[in-house]
Amino acid sequence: MDLNFSFFFSNFPELTVTGLAFGAIYALIALGYTMVYGVLQLINFAHSEVFMYGTFAALWFTMATVGGGNPGGFQTLAILIGALLSAMAMSALIALILERVAYRPLIKRNAPRLIALISAIGASFVLAELMGLRDRVTGWVGLDDDLRDYVGRARINNSMPNIVDNKVLFSIGDADVRMVDVIVIVAAIVMMVAVDQFVRRSRLGRGIRATAQDPETAALMGVNSTRVIQLTFLLGGLMAGVAAFLYMLKIEVTKFDVGFLLGVKAFTAAVLGGIGNLRGALVGGLVLGVVENWGSAILGSEWRHVVAFVLLVVILLFRPTGILGESLGKART
Amino acid sequence: MLLEVEGLCVNYGHIEAIRDISFGVPEGTITTLIGANGAGKTTTLKTLSGLRKVRAGTVKFEGRDITSIPPYERVEMGISQSPEGRGIFPGMTVTENLDMGAYVRRDRKSTAYEQDLERVFTLFPRLAERRQQVAGTMSGGEQQMLAIGRALMARPRLVLLDEPSMGLAPKLIQQIFDIITEINQQGTTVLLVEQNAAQSLKRAHTAHILETGQIVRSGTGAELAGDEAVKAAYLGGDV
């Protein structure tokens, strides 16, 4: 194993910015894990699929609207916003369906958490395979060949048309800071702050915090727990949609099983930051993204995932509750 | 009757926690349920709030059958509870906790809301001094005050108080009961569940004694306080 420190040091700023961009995407997905955990003490393992459907929604919208070349200017902006909204809508929809179909019946019957976990894993496979087999599915419902071709080719990589000119915004020394990375980081942080403020300040947000701290007492205050749970899934879904859009901007490729690794990483980010803690998701995501990027620069990119999970184990050894600790309800600044 | 309970049976797991109890809470009064630990007092209150499933019997509020409606609708109808022990939100400030009490209200920017907040702070000056303190860091007595104050923020017709004196110093107990009487005189009907029989019998218009899930005695507070058997069992000989 060669340690490539000279590459690491000469590219340090660029590696850090790229790492932050990855981390921002992890953080947005991690929000969904951490919020659902805060309210239900349940790991929503199907959340990775919520993200995956978002990537396809962004992809389809872009393919349908972009036409031949890159339109540029105002039209590009409109396409970007459309793709973002499609991804958010799709992810939110999948999250709400999950809540309704895979969780609510179990919660109503007071099923053990383990049962809900199995249900989540099952739902995750169903959703991924549905996407993977969608050329078959479109065949069953009798779509014509063009459309089949369009949504088909399920198990291979689907590439997004490149519509953002990934120009260098500015340089630090030899290192270039690129447009897409900056968009991703800024957008992710803006969304995280918005969710954080919503949960802290709004009436419904207070309902979420109250339910996370003590569901029975929250019910005594007049909080409708079903609504709170729905809202939690909705927020998580919307954020996964934003993550999906940003992912498509940066990585530009998606696949039916793209959610798996991203989901595991985002879950790692949530645990790293302190599961149940909104700000923890942000911190955990960014730390994970940066350290993993540094690690893969030094050790080689095949070590990327090893670095990520070693980091998780090391941090949990010393801080079992994660970097920021505390749960959603108890989290205060 | 503001609240009418008839033939109520509640199971806790496989145990019959409440067996066929019936009682009423007349509007404008203080009614108390007293009994030892495990007699079923807390289960009764949780059932009235909708947190426990009813096996048999009915609960009526203002004549309407509420036996199977969810907890949040009961709060909207005007039933509010101060739960047992430290039933506050530990990670929220005093103000945020009081705000949670008013969760079902739509007039949170109005002067009526401000007045209710002032009323709670007048009843409990200690809370006024600690508005921005995180509730989990306050003393047991202060948390108890907060729980009662929070229950009042819903502007309830009926307030259910679960062991408001538990774990408090004697001087503070006196104070809490004075405040309960005051709340009642301001027009709120009170259902009070207590182990402190001496104080609750003194304050209550009507009292019921709960033993192993059944009501074994009922009467006015004064009647029961003067009863020899009640004295021996619950009042330690003399009041």
C-alpha cells in the first residue's frame, strides 16, 4: 500500500471542497434517517430508495425538457428548478407511501421495532426492484416502444445530460473550486438550516420535538401523532429529493441500486453526528464526506469505503452517542 | 355532570387495572380520586385522556360519548392533563413547554393567550423567573408547577391532575393545593388524583376511594375525612 501524501497535500483544498460536496449530499439524506429515528426510534432502511427515486425523477425531467443541446441561460435555470422540484415531489411521495404502507399498520398495532425493521428492508427491496424492472412494468401497462426505451434500460447506468457548465469558479493556489461543488454545498446547507428552523420555531415542528421527547405527553398536549409521523416522513423525503437532485448534478449517473451505498453512507453520517440530532446529521455528513475524500486521496480510491467505516467505528468507540450526541427532542443549542 | 364514567374496565397487559368503576365530575367542582400506589389512579386518568384502551364501559364529556376518540381530539374538546411525576418536556424551555400546552389553540398571537400566560406566571411566580430555563434542569417542584401551568394553557373545561404533590416538600405541597383551589375558583373543573389524602379530602367537593381498581367508598370530602375507616387507612390516624 503506497501512501500518496504528496498528491494529498498538493490537492488539499480541492479534495476538501469535493469532500464537502459529497458530505452535503450525505447530510441531506441523513436528515431523513435521523428525523424518523428521533420520532419513532426506528431506522427507516427504505430511505435509500426514497433517494434513488428522486435521482430518476430529476433525470427524467431533465431528459424530457433539455432537448438536443444545452439551452443555456434562463432556460437552463428553469430546467434545473424543474428537476429539483420533480425530485423533491417524487421522493416525498415515495416517503409518504412508505409511511402509509410499510409502517403505519405496524405502529397502529404496537408491533415490535424489529418487525418494522423487517418491513423496511422488504419495502426497500420492492422499491429498488420495481425501478430495476421498470421496462417490464411499462410493458405490462402497454406503453409504446419509444417510451419503453425512454424509461427502460433499467439495470445499466442512466446518465444525466450535462447542463451545468462545470466551470472553475476560483482557484486556491493550484486547486480549482468548481461551480457544481459550490452549488451542492450551498444548497444543502440552506436546506438544512431551513429544516432546523422549521422544527425549532413552527408549531408543527414543536409537535415533532415534543413527540420525540415523550410521545404520551405530546398526545396529552393535543399533538396528533399520526400527523407528526407523516410530517417527519414528508420532510425526510423532501430533503432526500434535494439530495437526489444535487447528486445528479454532481455525479450525473444513476442506477436502480444507487440508493444502497448512499443510504448506508448517509446512515453512517447520521450515527456519526448523533442519531436523532438534526445538526448532528449535517456535522456527521460533512465530516464523513471530507475524511473519506482525504483518505481515498492518500490510500487510493479503492479505500474510500474502508476509510468511511473505520471512521465510524473509531468515533463510536470514543463517543458512543456520536459527535453531537443527544436526540432530536433534546437537542438544544 | 361535565364528565361521566360508567362501568369502566381497563386492562394493563393481562392485569385488570380498572374494574367496573363509575363516577361523575360535576361542573365547577373539585373531585378527587384517592388511593394507594397501584390502586389504578393513574390508569384511570390516562384512560380519560385516551391514552389507554377501554375494555368495557363508557366515558362521556358534556354528554358526548368520547370512549374511543383519540387523545388529541379530547384536548380540543377541553380535557387537559398534567401527567404524573416529571411529565414535562425536559429539552424545552419553560416558555416552550407552556406553548406546548396551548398546542391546540389557534389564538396564540392574541391578547387572550398573553393573559393566560400571565395568569400562569401569577399563579407560579417561580416560572416567571425562569422563562428561558431548560425545563429538565429545574427542581422537581418547579417541574410540577410547570406541568400544571402547561395544562392550564389549553384553557381546559376539565383539568386532570395526576399526583401534583408527589415528591414535594410539605411547605410546597400546601402551596400547590392552594393553587389548585384557586384554579377551581377561577372556573375550571378539577379531577384530582392523589396519595395525599388529607389535603385532597380537605379541598375536594366529592371524593372517591380507589382500591385495587375499584371504587370502595364515595362521599363529600368532609364526610370521608371524618370517617374512622378512611382515617385509619389513608390519614395515618389523624388529619
